Amino acid sequence: MSSVLCEISHDELPFPKSSRIQLIVYFLCCCSILVVTLHTMNFVTGYDPLDYGLIVTDYISIDVWSFIHTFTFVGLGFLVPGRMAMFFLFGALWELLEFIACNINFMGVQAIWNERFVNTVWDLYFNSIGYFLGQIALAMYVTRRRKAKAKKKKSK
């Protein structure tokens, strides 16, 4: 897989006519709309259905939101490969903003973002898994397109 990722040209990436920055902005806007919509459910219903703890111990905190983290970073890994450190830093900064906003209760977010530190660590873990899975999906996508292109060329 890593050899495929190293050899990917810009033209082989999904949406080659769009800039990577433009794709990141569009994708993160869509993710933001999803997150805001899901958080709105908390205000409407009085509880956050995605805050359901699947595995919660002193050292493990996995809830349904963990999969939202994974989904977001799968998209980033697929659209912008080879930038793991940059996106890990982005995720860490986001978690820091959540922590600060929660501690100063910025716009009442404490009701929806109040989480234990162990959950923050697991969020970063799921971000990393998602990014890695996105790169795997991209490598499979490019490999499949290359095979189809070679097959088409061979049949001519």
C-alpha cells in the first residue's frame, strides 16, 4: 500500500481538477454541518444519542462519536494522503479547543462537550485509525483505476 501511495500522481487522485485545499474545505464544511446537526439533537431531545458509551472504563472511552471521528479522518486520508502529521495536529488542536471551550463554558457547550481526558485520547486514536483507513481506501481506488486503465489499453 505505501508504495502505491508514494507513486500516486495528482491526476490519479479523486477529483484531480479540484485543489486539495478546496476539497478539504468542502469536506470539512460537510462534516461540520453533520456535527452541528447531531449536536442540535441534544438541544431538541435533551440528550446526545451519540454520547452512548460502547466501552467505558478508567482507561477506555469509546462512544458512538468515536465513529464520527473515524469517518471524518477517513475522508481526509482519502482526499489528502501523506499528511498524517498535519491532520493529527489538526485533531489535537480541535480537542484542545473543545477542552478550553468546555472549561470556560463558551456558549453553553459544556452541556454537549464535557468529556473525560481519556475520551480525548481515544478521539485522537480514532482520528489516526480513520486517516490510515482513508489512505488504504485511496490506495485500493488508485490500484483499481490503474488496472482498469491497463486493461482498457491492452484491449485496444
